[in-house]
Amino acid sequence: MIKRYLFLIICVFVLLGGGFAHWFGSKMAQENAKELNAVQAVYNKIGSSKRNLVSNNLKEINIQRSNVVAKDTVALKAKALATSSRSVLYKDVFPEPKGEHVTPKYNGFGKAYREGILDLLDDMSAGQALTKAEIDNIIESYQSSSVKSLEGNRGNTSRFDESDGFGSFGGGGGRSSRGHKGSEQEAQLIEEKCRQRAETFALFATPESFCGYKYWEEISSSADSDGLIVDSWGTQVAYWISQDIVSTIKKLNTLVDGTTVKSAAVKRLIEISFGGLPFTKPEVPGKRKAEAPGINASPEESRLSESENFLPGKVVMEEDSKVLLDSIVEPWTGRLSDDLIDVYHFEVAVIIDNTRINDFCNMLQGKHSDNDGKHERSQITVLQFTVASLRDEEEKAAGYYYGPSSNSVLRVIGEYFFYKDGYEKNIPSVMK
């Protein structure tokens, strides 16, 4: 009787759990917005008080208001420094590199960034799936051993069996049967190798999943230095945002004791991409970010080429046309870059256990900090997410194994903000 209604009972529990998680995530987003609104109110209060100081001739009131302004300014500065004063990857580049020969400094930044990405991968215990070359080698090795085995068997058959071509298998029909069996065995062998690979780390991810990893491999001495400072700053911002995304993945997989891909909640990081302008000299000609892939998109229909090609851009409203610039979607928060904060949009695409989708979104919006516990912050708001079914056979063919859980492709578009006072000292003048 229980088995008969087991599926219905599970569905009810999943719906109840999902509803609670959705409510909790919405509450968290509201709390984050409330905190930022409180800071915005203080900021507006400072500006209003300063204006009143100019028009008020009463010395005593002016002194009192001045003290309030000073106190609020100190509090706001402390908040900005506590959350947004993050360490840069390479100090010789920001806010601008000094000296005539700056290319080595940009190469130094590029090296630091690439090493930083490898550190993020290590922090998540990430690894790479079997490559096409590895799969081809497995098949070639299997076929080679099968041929040797067949030749050895032929040596033990009669003269009649040899002339028949395949001994007791018969003629053409035997050849077809053996070929089908071989392909099945090859598929099983590849799946087993994929499973073994997935047992050695917590999730699939590569350096190319991050913004501009290939771009910073080496900078030519003839590169445009004005463009490089823009690229450097955009890449630095991308790294800071990526740190909190990686932190989310690590915390969620730790929560479920996900030491292997099979047991992990987040099983693959496909990419982290942004909504700004392309690099100065993109590897592939690009334009502003296109719409997100559709909800039925496969992992390979991602923006991997574009994630190499686009930088974070401050979300602003163009005064004349009233068009949002450098946004991926129109933010339901209505939040734009202003004198207090800089706002950026990002998208993260992962393959995840279906039961952990809400947990991922909630943790993304939760508290984050540096590895040493400094700069505790909550600067992400989820703007939109889409879930698509996973094309299992295509994933297996590409060398991926995710275990028996029910998994999907999750794409989350988020909003990230920095308090300007916190990181302004490092911003290049051309980016202010």
C-alpha cells in the first residue's frame, strides 16, 4: 500500500520543501535589499544635511548637523570598507601602472589572475572530465586488444573456420553481430572510465569556465595600454564576483558531504559570464551580451566562447534613450550604478541536483567572506533563473558522469554591487 503511493508522497514533500525554500530565498533577498536601503537612506541623509548647512545661519544648529554628518559619514565609510575593500590580484597595475614599460606589469597581472583561477578550482576540489582525445585513446586501445584477441582465437580454429571468416559466428551476419556487441562494450568501458574520473574530485570545471582565462595567457608588447587597463579592471571585478560564486558552490557541496561528483549537489560549473563590453582585442569578435540561452539549452549551448570575450560592466541608464547599458536582464530591483554603489550583472550556469536548486540560489544571496574571514558581505541578488532538462546521452558522450541523482542545467542571472568608497582607491581613472 505504501509503495503504491510512495511517488505521490515524495512529490508532496518535494513541493512543500521547494515552497519553503522559495519563501526563504525571497525573504533573504528582501533582507539584503532592506540593508542596502538603510545604507542608501544614510547616504541621502548626509547629502541633505550638507545642503542644509549651507542655507542655515544658526551656528549651533550647524554644529549639531555637522556632527551628525561626520558620524554618518564615518559609519558609511566603515560599511564600505568592511564589504568592498577587497585585495587586488596585482598591485603594480591598479589604479594605473607607472613607468614607460607597462606590458610586463600587465603580463604579471595576467599570470596572477590565471593562478587565482586555478586556486578557485582547487578550492572547489574541481577537475576535468575525460577529453575527446582520452576517449579516442580508450576506444583505440580497446579495439586493438580485441583484434589481438580475435587473431589469437583464429589461430586455434580449423581450416574451414578460417575460410568462413568468423568461425562459429558465421558470415556477414556474424560480422554485424560482433560489431554491435563491440560498440556496446566500448560504451560501457567509457562510462566506467568516466565514473572513475568523477570519483577523484567534487565537481567538473575548467579554467576556461571563467572570464578571460585564455585572454591573459600572454599580452603582446604592441597591445594598447589604454585598453589593457580597462581589461585589467574588468577582469579584477570578475574575479571578485567569481570568488563568491565559487564560495557558494563549495559551501553547498560541503553541506551535502559532496566529496565526489556522484555525491555533490553542484556537479559541474559550466561558466561564469558577464553583461558588459568585450575585451579590447577579443579572440572572437563580439558585441554586447545577447539574451540568455533558452530554458531548453544544453550545457554546450552556453556562452563559453563569450565568457572569454565579455567583461563585467556597470549597469547604468543611458540618459538620452533611457536604455539600460551592460545589463543581462532588466533588474526587478530597479538598482543601477550611482554615486553610492556600482552594480554589475553576471550569469552562472551549473549542472545541479534538482533537490538543491533552491539551496543554491539562497546560498548565493547569503553571507560571503574572504578565506581569512575578512570583508564579510552579502552583495548578490538573484534576478532570474531558468532550469532545463539534462541531455544525458550527450553528456556521457562528452565524458561526463553525474551519478544516479536527477539533475538539471541551472542558469542564474544575478546582480552584484560594490560600495564605491570601499574600492575607489583602486579604480582606474578611465573607469570612474
